[in-house]
Amino acid sequence: MKAKENHLNFWDCERCEYCGGLIVEKKVTLHRRLKGKHLLVENVPAGVCRDCGAKYYAANVLKTVEQSIRGRRKKEVLVPVYSL
């Protein structure tokens, strides 16, 4: 048996608090607004409900996101904004 098959991930057997769906681990993009600026944090590991899409984050992941937002690993890109 491969080591990965034997390893349980953080979200195994967890259920969504909203719909009861199964939660699976995925990489997501986290959208935040800070001091009037829009921030995107890519490749964030999260538990995502397979049924309703609700996202859950482990505490250590949120701490890493906070450190990234404080400037440790920042890149800036221009994004066009359209208004209707």
C-alpha cells in the first residue's frame, strides 16, 4: 500500500455544517479586502463541501495567509475593473 493511501487528510470524514455534505480538500483562491484594497491569495488549502461549496480553513492555514498578507510573499498585478 502506498504511503499516501495510508495517510488521512485533515478533512477526512468531516461533514458540512450547512448541508451535511462531505468535505474534501482542495486548493482555492481566497478573496479578501484590506484597507480598501482587494487581495487574492492563491493555492490556499481548504476543506470544500462537495454539495454546497462551503469552504473551511484550518487555523495554521489562516495564520500562513495572514503572514502572506503582511508582505512576506507578495506580488502585485494590475486588474481591470469594469462598472455597469
